[in-house]
Amino acid sequence: MKQYLLMMTINWCLSQIIVNKEEKCKCSDLIFENECDDYEICQFIDGKCSDIPCKTYLTVDKCLQNPHCSWNNQQCKNFQSCLYFIVTTSTECQQLNHNCTFNETTKICNEQQPCSSFNFSDCLLMSISQKRLCYWQEDECKELSDCKEVTKSNYFCKNFEPICKGYDETMKNYDPCEQAYTCEQLNQTYCRFAYPKLNGDQLALCDQGEKLGECVDWNPQIYKQKDCFVKSQGFYHWTGTECQKCGIMNLNFILTLTMNIVLLTL
């Protein structure tokens, strides 16, 4: 029985495509024009894909779609740090993007702070915005370590979707609130990422299954140039021969380069 469970765990781990939140493709990774056009922060000029400068965005919505930009003083600017910009309200702080957090007590906009630093109202806002999984219990703001804690703290599981799932927000359904470890646990609404770890930067890529409402592990081998980038949520790109994770040099290129170096040394 133990061997069977071990094999099931190994198979599950191998089938999941795990990525880091910070490992999204850069514009310079994208070789083909269609992929560059599909990425809203990129532009294809003179045969190359490059970043759209922050200063060219004229609205806050467009500006905040670019992870390199911040909206401040009615302008889109290159992000420096949360403390770099002068802000006086929570809204202005949020518009800096990059998980900047406004402390209502100190009136300071800073990098993401631990849950324990927030009062009741800030703790609630953090849980709803999902910038950090915080919940209030025993007169203290705590970081969520288990989705089942939601029931104990009288929080709605829906506030933590899609990382946590299963607990009815009406409080009439007492099924446990559980972490969405696998794609199979998700419905089509949230079929983009599963969460192997509750807190952290790891994501498991998901895809729509063949059956209605089915969510399955994403498989890069079935995608080509047309939809490799889009279907991977921006973590993979088409190299010309395969759908490959961004930031990884093509294995064939490495082998060819190695062989050429060996031949030159003979």
C-alpha cells in the first residue's frame, strides 16, 4: 500500500508543470511576432520583440498591466521601490503595483509586510485582495498556513479563491475549505493555476480538459507556435521546434555548441 501511494505521488509530481511566479517570459525571450503581439507589455519592431516603455501608457489600467511599471501622479513610470514614490492613500499605494502595501496606522507605503503587522481592518483588506493570505484570529492578524483555518476564523473560503476552495461563503455548507493542490480540484473558472504550496511563488500550470468542466495539468508537448505562449499563461514560448519554458536555453543548441567546442579542441 505504501509503495502504491509513493508511486501515485511521484506520478502526480512528474505530471505537473511547476513554474515560479517571477519566471514569466520576457519580451526578449519571444522570437515570433504572434507571441510578441499576444503579450500586452511587448512590441515587435524591426524583427525583434521588446518592452513597451512605461511612459507611453496613458491610463492606469494599461499601466498596471505591465509588471515593470507603476502609476503615480497621473503618470506611468518605471517602478523603483514602494518607498521611492510619494503616496498618501491606500489607493495610490496599490497603483504602484508590485504588492506595495499601505499601512493605515503609519500612513507609509512599503514592500509587502508580514501579516502580524496589520490591524483588524488592514488584515481583512489583505485577505480580500489576496496580496497576502492573512486572517484575523484571537485578536491577531496571522498568515494562513492551512486553508482549513478559514473555518476556525469564521472567514469565507471564497475570499481566498482560487488558492483555497470548497467552503460555502453563506456559512451553510460546512465542507472543509481545502487547498487547491492540483488542477483536477479546480473548475473552469479558475483553471489556470494550482497551488502546490499555500504561501510561496510556485504555481502548477493548468488547462481545460476535453470533457466539459474538466481541468487538467497543462502539457507543453501538444502546443505549437500559435498557442504555446498564450496557453502557458506566458511562461512558455515557441523556439521554432518546441514549446519551451522561458529562460532555458534550447537543449539542442547547447549540445551543438558543446560538440563544436570539442571539435575545435581536437
